[in-house]
Amino acid sequence: MSFSRRLQYLIEAAGFFLLVGISLSLGLNAASAFGGFIARTLGPTTSQHQRAKRRLKRAMPETSDEDNERILRAMWDNLGRTMAEMPHLGEFRPFEPGGRVDLSEQGIIEKIRSGQAGAILVSAHLGNWELMPNVMKEIGIPGGEVYRPANNPYVDRYIVGLRKKYVCDNQIPKGPKGVRALIEVVRKKHLVAMLVDQRMSDGVEVPFFGIPSMTPAAPAQLSLRHGVPIVPASIERVKGARFLMRLYEPIEIIETGDRERDIKETMTRVNLVLEKIIRARPQEWLWLHRRWAD
């Protein structure tokens, strides 16, 4: 790493850890509220807001301009809260009495346990998505979380450390570095948690909100090869820093013998479920992603 790049990363990290310190000093509830206030105040003034508005209008043309502004303002609020809540991951105590995350569907958990095949838990950037892999502890089967490393190595080390300590100790980076670890988890019939709502240039093109979208193929590939069910999940922000997590019926997998066709069909079904979830609560999805080609 060059000196200038290292200096850049150090300056960025200094700003990041200053915000972490502020968040910790405020406490979870106040930090969440403050983060939401800052993001919903400043976010709509940025160019990213206009890009998000175009994506929202393209995906949901039936919504009015007034509704779109309301949705995106709430999106910024949720994003600001989620970022401010990260240093407090250890305080949520999901699914415990007095904890901040409730679970709506125990029946799906029993299906996963009794199936003895593990599961691929798929979701999107909804609510506080950092909390979703916690459900693996509730299921009681070992597993791993697939994540995209932060660009800044100092920030990435901190975030990964938090996730290992409070969410899932097996952190699997996206890309070639994590492929072997991911396959090993699936082969052992353990659990994998991954977010599959971002555009992936080397994925498969299937509809999302009726628009052709490059979508990660890994869930379908792993499911078809190893006989592991794909279980969608979501997390809703109920109020402030409190959440409700939902698990949904496993995606129906139909094998025709045409592997490419089966992968596309499977990911089409995954996208349909995620789309339905997002349509119900569009204010909690991250419309900032460049999900579709412009």
C-alpha cells in the first residue's frame, strides 16, 4: 500500500472512529435517534437522493411523487439509525426476554432443524440488516455470514470484529477469497446468511420489480448442488431501535436437468419474495444501490 493511500485510509478511519465514539457516548436509543435525524436531514440534499428517486419511480411507478419523498426520507432515517446502531450490536440481545429483536415464525425454524440439511438464509438491505444473521443462533446450527468487505481496511477490521463477537463468528468475504469457506459451510449442512439484493455483474439476469436485473447466482447454485433449502428472511424496524424478524417458507426448487435454467428460475423466485417484502415496507429498503443498469 502506498503512503498516500495509507494516509487516506487513516484519515477516513479517524473520522469513522470519532462517529463510533459519539454513538457509544450517546447510548443506543439516543444514537439511533440522532443518526436518523442527521441522515433524513442531510440525505435528501444529496445527488444520491435524486438517483434513489429515479430507481424508486422505475420500480414502483404507481406511487406518487409525494409518496416517493416520504418513502425516501424514511429510508434515510433508517439508514442513519442503522449506521449509528452498529457500535451497539452487543446490546440488542435478539430473541431474549427483554431483547430488542423479536421473531415471528418459529415454525420455519423447526423445519430447518428437522430437515437436517442446513439452510441458505437470503435477505436484502432491510431494517437493520446487520442483525439478521443472529437468527442462526436461535436455530442452533453452526453457520457463516457472507459479507462485502469495507473499502477501508481499518474500518473493515473493526466492523468484522463486531460481527464476529456479537452476530456470527464465521465471517465469509464475498468473492474468490470466500468461496472455499462458503462451500465448506454448505457441505457440512450448516447455515449460510447472505444479502442478495445488490447488482452483481457476473450473476444471472432475472426480473426484479419486473426489470431485468443482474442477480447473485450463489444461493441457487449451492442449493441445487448440495440439496440445501433457500429460506428468505426479513427484519422490520418496529419503533426506534426495536425490530421484528420474519422467516418465510423455503423457496420451491424445481430441477429440470437444465442447470442454467434451474438457476435462473430459482433466483427469479427468490427475487419475487424479496420484492413482495420490499413493496410492503419500501421505506426500509436501501434504494441507494445501483440495482438496475441505467
